[in-house]
Amino acid sequence: MTFTRSRFVALTLATLLAAGGAAAQVLWLTIEGPERVFTVQMPSKPEYKISPLRSPAGTAFNLHSYLLSNGPIDYVAQTATYPADIDVSRPQAVLQAALDATAPYLASGKWDKIAWRQVQGAPAADASGTFKDGRIFRNLVVLEGRQFYSLGFRSPLGMDKITDADRFFASLKVTP
């Protein structure tokens, strides 16, 4: 089989475009939280928003959120510094309360699985469940002193096992 110059150029261009597309999928951005309290990697630049919250005693504080919809997959990284009137002396109870706040959005009203562990020496819980729309949700919550961190990954069934989810969760670096 002989290649004409134009066919060779077209084949080379197709190969380069395919390689360029693969390279673009590999290049993730490092996102830095407010006052450098964390870094995490996401496959594209997220939307940043601040939500004002109040503690049960009425003290104002902010929830910083980094939201990214990448095709059928959603990524979210959040952090908040809890005010002094929130008792953080029992980290597992604080983390359970954070997970309980999300549970009503799950199809069963509760998490399918919660694994208690540590992330960089800080108490953490890695939970998974199914939303009412059938999409899988994985949530990692961490408490380092008064600093709360949450990573969420939502995807169609089966896509929660892809390496992007693992990469996202493994990329979290907290700053005490």
C-alpha cells in the first residue's frame, strides 16, 4: 500500500489530534482553597462561590465551594472554618452530622456505606450512596481542628469506579 503525501499528512494530523486529546485529559489543575487551607486537583477550572452560613448559636461563617460539571460527572470541593461556638471536640460526631445533612437527598435516605479513616492524620469519613436520580455519590469529609473539608464526586452508575474519582480524592492536601 502506498501513501500519497496528502494521505500521510492527514494520518499524521489525526494521530497528533488524538494524542493531543489524550494529553488534555491527563492535565489536571491544582485548585487552592481560601488562605491556602487545602489543595485538590480537578480536570478543569471550577466555579467558585461563597455561601454564608450560621452556626446553631447564630455565629456567621462562610462555606467556600469549588464546583465543576465535567460531562456527566460533577466534582465539588468545600471548606469552612467552624466558629468557636461549634463543638469540634468529637470529630466523628461533627463529620456524621455533615453526612446526615446530605442523606435526605439519597434514594434510601441514608448512606449505603461509610468508612471511617484518617486523611493526613485528621479524622475523616468516606461515604457513598445513590441519589434519587440514580447517580452515584461519593463524599469524603475531613475535620482538622476547626477546619472542615468535603469532596464530592457524583456520576452515573459505574463511573464512580473510574480512576478520575480516585485521583480527585487522593489529591486532597489539607493544611493544618
